[in-house]
Amino acid sequence: MDLFDIDPERLHRSNDGDGGWWDRLIANSPLWSSDGSSAREPFPIIDFEPRQHADEPGAGSTDDPDTDAAGRHAGGADSARGAADSAESDAGAARGDAADAGSRRCTRSSWVVVGCVREVAQELALVPLPDDVDVCLAEAEELLFARDRITCALADRVGRVHRAGQAKQHGHASTRSWLRTAAGMTVGGAGRLLMLGAELPRLPVVREKFAVGELAAGVVEAICAAVAGLTDEQAGLAEPILVELAGKAGAAEVAKAGRHLRAVLDPDGEERDEQADYGRR
């Protein structure tokens, strides 16, 4: 017998000697209502049946089969309402999370984010391809967008490592050598990434548009190549012109315009570039 499953009727029947004692006991008690049922929620005993308030219609002794059936029906309805409320609450939480994404970005550790990206990328590389070719096309476009954002974040970090000379502290001859050794990059790939890391800090508008997805990596590389070797003042003059052109043309057109603009701003730059290329051979 459950010590907390008290049936007032059972107590009445077991005390026939003094039938009025129960009424006197509960007359002034805040725990019981005027009809003899519990006025408060029962003690929360853990079981598999949903809890039912005693003052709800159909509430009564748990020994009554009809009461059990009614309780199960009421419990089922409560469970359904609870599931709906939970789903609505989850949706609201998701909307709140999306609205609060900006503030979370300011407080979330970059190392945690990098770890998540690595884990998801590994999982993505191993997941089977979709059967639908249109789905493959759509997913490829999404992945290209994500790749460019990762390239932006990677360029920021490579640029900082390069400016601090940190690669040499780890036994590498240069930042370019570190990228080729540690990441297995080609000479050209390491050079392009190093160029982005060196030039983007001088191009705040380009860097911002690159980060939010308004400029693709190919266009950004063309702009950075155009200003490489220019002074900060010259780069500041070239940036708005090339950014405006990037909104109307592709990477090839931006690269061509960048070379022309660079020749105007720095007439001797082409000769220096040729000498630098010869020295790297």
C-alpha cells in the first residue's frame, strides 16, 4: 500500500465506531476541500502514469478502474498538450538563438568554433553522396560559400602568424615553408594564402565583404594581388574602385582592371615584380 495514497472513504469505513471523527479532523484543515477530497496536489510520487489533480473532473480513488481509465485519457491529453507546448518552446528557443547569434559570436571561443568546423568537415567528407544530382549541385554551392568563409578566417590567422614571425619559432624557414610543410600546400597555394593574410588588414572593406559573403575568394585574390606592393595610401585609393567594379564584374575582369590600376599608381611596380619573381626562382 502506498502511504501517500489516502482514500477518505476507506478511512470512513475502517472507523465505524466514531463516524464523525474524520469530519472534525478535516473541518479546519487547509489540506482538504469541503467535499472530503484533497485540496492540494498529491505528493509527487514517481510512476509511469501522468499526475492528476484531485479537483479535476473524474478525480477519485486510484483503486477505482473507471477512475484509472479516465485518468489515462486525461493524462494522454495532457501529454499531447505538453508535446505541443514543448515543440513551440523549442521553436521559440531556436528563433531566440538565431536573433542572439551576434552576441554569441562575441563571447564564444574561436577554438571551440574551429573544433566544431573540423568535426563537421570530417563527417561531411565521409557522408554518402545524395542520389539526386540537383541536390548535389545545391550542396556544392553551399560548400563553396562555406569554403570562402573558412578561407577568410584562415587568411586572418596566417597573416597574424606571419607578422609575428611565429613560424620561425617553430623551426620553419618562413611562413610559406610552414604552410607547405604543415599543410601540404603547393607553392602557389601557399603564396596566395599568404598574400591574403598580408593584404586584407589593409583592405577593411574588402575583408568585411569577404567575411559576410558579399565577395568570393577569386575576386578578393584579384584585389589583393592588385594592391600587393603598393603603399598603404595607394591601396586606400585602389580599394573603393576595385570593390565597386567587383559588384559588376567577375574575378577575371577585376584582375585585369587591378593590373591597369596598379600600373597607373605605381609605374615602376611591374619591373620590381619581375625582379622579385626572378629572385624566387
